[in-house]
Amino acid sequence: MSEAIFFDKVTKNYDGTTAVRNFTMRVRRGEIVALLGPNGSGKTTLMRIAVGILRPTEGDVYIFGHSITREPIQAKRYLGYVPEDAYVYDSLSGFENINLIADLWGMDLKEHEDELMRLAQILEMGQALDQLVSTYSAGMRRKLALMMALIHNPKLLIMDEITANLDPKGLASLEVILAGLKKEGVATLFSTHILEVAEVLADRIVIIHKGRKIWEGAPEDIKAETAEGGKLRDLYFELTGGPEYEMIIEFLRMREKVG
Amino acid sequence: MYKIVFKYEIKSFLRYIREKNSRIAGLIIGIILIILYIVFVYMIFSIPIVREVLREAKQMIMEAMPTFLLMIFLFALSGGFSIVTSVRKNQRAKINLFLNSPMSPNDVFRAFLLVNSLIVVLFMMILAYPALIGILLAAGFSVLSVFLFCMSLLLGVLTFASIGASLGIFYVRLTRKQRLALWLPIAILGGYIYGAVYSFDPNIINIFQEISAFLSHIASPLRWYSSPLHLGVGGISELLLFALSVVFSVSLMEGVSSLLRRKYMAGFIKIPEERIKIKYVSKKSLTYRLFGQEVGGLFRKELRMVSREPALVSSILFVYIVYILLLLNFAPGTLGGAPSEELQLANINLIFIFASIMSVVPPMIIIPTTLAMEKQNLALLLSSPIDPTKIVRAKALMSDILVAITITLLTPICVFMLPPHIAVVVILYVAVLSLLSTGLVSYIAVRWTDFKAENPRKALKTTGGILSSAIMIVSIITSSFISIFLVFGLVSVMHLVVIELIAILISYIIRRKLIRAAGKYLGKIEATEYL
């Protein structure tokens, strides 16, 4: 199976509002795909549907051929999920959180001790694993969530807001980890607001706006797509609407007058 | 400043109410109930005989008021304490928002303390004031006295809520072990006092009378708060005492808000760093062998979370101590010699009722609370490759531990107090009840828990609360029926034992089905419910 995840005509409605509309997309094994879009465009909703904590109103998501709605347990076995706000237990230590994940995925953590400790070193979490998570900073919580997603060797990694709370060193480490996982054939789907990160990390970029997919292509395709042969930023603004420069200038003038 | 904070709180309350029609309906029902309550109070205290009795008790009311105030103020103190420690943890963001604005930090903390104290005591005041005003007016106190006393009471409640909040500041800095060391003696002492008071022991009553006399002394601040009731007798000197209570309250509240500001700004209010030894769990461990790795792992997590929540541990411990004390104190003719037949029959009834309460309370405390404690982490569990039924099962197992403790405690009590064959009936009855109640409460908790509740211990929605109470009432009624059957010889013990054994089997099947239904429901809960 070369397809890691397949969004098949997914639609999601919340109380009369459509968050995602007829969305179809594939991510192949070993591929890194970036999901871009303005706030409220439906990125997080799509990821939550993919990991099975939201149900699609229409359509389905297949993970390595298993439907997330009909065969959730089989589908989730392949998944590693890093949400924007880390889901970790504050009253447990970092290690106890990881141990829980090992139990849920039915793995013997002792057998992966070296791997765990190396990952902790890379993410500078070695000294923090025996501390209660309630004492962690936001960055440490995020790193712990990343460790929890990676420790059970997922075949598909889903990361919401990939750069959230990570310092430059953490982000650089993540870049290397993702490259290594890609070589192993692990597929990665991530969302970000930082367009440069998407350009550097992703093999393919998908832009969504108001719940619809409006563009899909490799970073190399961007030049051909933009009128001025520009960057991802130009394409993104062209498709989703750029800053309202005239209004900004007017606002600054108003401030000047008041001042 | 106060206006802004009040406006902010009222707006967020109204938005909370408007979010769901059921909340609006709840608010309307609540208002109607309060109006009915006030009308009822008015009617009761309009009855001439009630007024006459209260008038005769006027002197006693004046003397007992400081002790009554102590109880009210202790309640306010614990409310204020929980503002800082658990109930309104998201206060930090709100406080920072106001601290970033060009307002005096002193005003910010003063206003927050006042608003929070009012929120904490609001429900208590709504319930207490109409009855209190009714009693005092019916007892013959003047309108001025009653008005000043109500003001005095409100001031005292706010003051003690503030003191509670300041204690909370220091509490949050304690490590888990320190918190446990603090809560355990409090729970034991609290349970002992509670049990002792309701046992009507003459020695205890004497001690309470002495405490009451001490609290009524002119130098006691509690006496100052009740001074408006003495206006008719003491005149000016009582007014001075009232003024003293105002000065006392204002200075305490000012001191607390200043302390809170200084500690907050200095970064004092933070959780201490603790290290927990890294220990790999062997696949051969008992929990894994008994329940499998998934449920075993979840069960260990529950055990850790509950044991690291000292307030929860102490509330469970409190229930146990209270009931054991009540049982030992109330049960007549126990350890010394063979009790008479009548005493044995009384013991049967009493032990049955207590046993039923102790079988139903553990799931009622543990399951909804631990479920609400999950909050956004439900996303972690529900995105993992496990059947959601296992999540519920692990929580039910936690409650089973408490039931096992109940049976362990009950067995020697039954053996001492009852003939052995009846003791067997009681123990089997506990098993039936706990199996059934765990299953029922599991389903109720999953179906009617507010996963976004600020206080996990109060996360069960109204319907869930009503259904849980119904389980408790039904179990008590059933236990009374069984006692009656035994007392009047309507059913032989042998028959009862057989019926109970069959009931255990049926209850176990029902429990499994209910837990499975709860798991199925949990799996269908959308992330928007808890994120």
C-alpha cells in the first residue's frame, strides 16, 4: 500500500456551518505534505477527523486502507499525532506519559529504552522526563507530545502547527527527524502558518481556504503558478487574499492624526 | 475597576447561559424555585405558633449565633481556598489581562478577590438569607438589627473567603507528599468531628458548649459580627462592636489582597518541581497480567492521577471515616457481650443502610471525577488504537478498589455486630450493589459529564446528578426492605443468599453491558465536547 492517508470527499458541518467541504487528498508513504490556509480554513478540523476524534459529516478518511470511521482501531495503529496544544497529563511525569502511550500501543518500553533516551537527548528532554508535566514550559510540553507521537514508530505522522512553541534548535532537530522518518517511508502531514517552513520541509503543499482545497503542488511548481514567478507567499496571498494595504495605511494615518 | 471586572464576569456568565437552551431553562427553573422558596419561608414564618416558638428562642439565637457564624465562615474559607487551588485556575490569564492595562495592580487584585469571593458565596447566600431573615424577624428582632446583621454576615463571608484564598496561595506551592501530609490529618479530624457530633455523645456536646461560650466572648470577632442582634439590649456598645467588625473585615481583606499582589508579582504562586523515579513496567506486572496491557496501563494512570489529587483522596477518606464512626457510635450493644435480639435487629437495619451507601458512593465519586479530569486529554486516548470501553473499564476498576476497601472494613464490623449468616447476606449485598452502581454510574458519567467543567468534582450535569442520587435512594430503600424481610422472617437467610448469588451474576452481566454502552458512547463523543 503506497497510500498512507486518503481523504475521500470529506465534509464536516458544525451546527449549520461548513468547516470542510468535499475535501479529497492523498499522502503517499515517505511523503511530507504541508497543509496551509488562513485561520479557520479547516486545517485542524481535517487533522482531527484524520485521527478519529471528529466524525466527518460526509466522506471518509482511509489510513493505510483502513477507514477511520469503520475500522478506527486498525487505522489508529499507524498514527502518531502531535496537536497544536499538547495533550499530556499534568499530574504524571514525562516518562509516565510516554509509558501510557507504550501501553496503549501494546509495546514494551524497556525494549525501546535506548531509542527513548536518544530522542530525549535530541529534544533536550533528558533531564525533564522524571518531572511532573505541570512544571513544564509550553515548549517542553510540545516536545513531550512529539516524543509520545514518535515512540511507537508510527507510519503516518500528523502534526498540527508544526512550529508551535518550538525554539529554533527544537525546530532544527525536528527537521532532521522528519528527514530521517521520510527515508524510513513514514508519511508526514503537517499544518503551519510559516510559509518558509512549508517550502523547506514539504514535498507537496496543499492550500485550503474556507474548507475547500484551492491549490495543490510541489514547491517547485509555485514559480509557474504565480504571475510574477514569485514565491509561495505571493501565491498564498493571491489565492486566499493578502493584507489590506490600503486599510493599514488609512489606520496608520488615523493614529498619526490622533497622536 | 470593580465595575469593569463585574461587567466582565456577568457577561461571561450570561454568555455561558445563552450557549444552550437547557442552561436557560435551568436558570428559569432555578429562579422559580428561589421564588417558591421565599414564598414558602414567608408562609412558614407567618404561622403564629412558629413565631411564638421563635420569640421564646430569641435569647438562644443571640447566644448561638457566633457558633453558627463560625460554620458559615468556615464554608466561605474553604470556598475562597478552592478559588486559588482548583476551581478558577484560568484566573491567571484574566488577571494578567488586567495587569497589562494601565490600572493599579492593587485595584486589580482587590477587585478579583471581591468578585471571586462573591461568586463563591452567592449560592450559599441565596439559600441562607431568606430563611435567616425570616427566622430573625419572626423571633422579634428589629428590621434595623436584621438589616445590619445581614450586612455584617456578607462582610464576614467575604472576609473569610479572602482568607481562604490567601491560604490557597501557599498551598499551591506544596509538593504532592506535603499536600497529602496536610490533607490526611484534616480528613481524619474532620471525619472524626463530623461522626462525633452526630453520635450525640454527651462529652462531645459539653466540649461544643464550651467552644460556643468561648466564641460568644466579647473579644471574639465572631461576637462582633453578631452584634447587630444585640442592639436592642446593648445599644451604643453593640454599635461599636459592629464598627469593630467592619474595621476587622476591611483590614483583613486589604491585607490579603496586598499579600496576593506581592506574592503574584514576585512569581511566588507556582507549582514546585518534583522528580518521580523513572521505572519501566515489566510485562509480568500484576496489573498487566490481571487486566491486559491496555487496561492495566490506563488503570495505573488512574491510580497515579487520583493518588496525586490530595483533595480527592481526602474527600473519599472523609466519607469512610464518617460512616465507620457513625456505624460504631450508633450501633447499639456491639462489642461488649452478646447483644439482645432487638439490638441485633436494629444493627442489621443500620449496617444494611451504611453498607449500601458505602457501595454506591465510591463509583459516584471516582468515575465522573476521573472522567472530567481527562479534559482535552480525551483526544489523546480517543486517537489511540484502543476500544473506548477500556477507558471506562479502567475507571470502573479504580472504583472497585474502594469497594474492596469497603468490604474489607465491613467484614470485621459485620462479624462483631451480626450473626455470621447475616454478615454473609450483607457482604453479598455490597457486592451486588457495587457491581450495579458501578455499571450505572459509568454510563451516567459518560453520558452526562461536562468535560470542560472547571472543577472536575462538580462536572456531572444536572440530569446525571439526579440519576446518581436516584441510585443512592433506591439502594437505601432496597436495603431497608431486605432488613425488614430479615427482621420479620419473610425470607430465610438461605434463600436470600441464593438470590444474592444469582443477583451477583446478573449484576456482573449488566455492569459489563453498561460499561460497553458507556464506551460506545464515549467513542462517539466529538472533540468539540472536550477541546
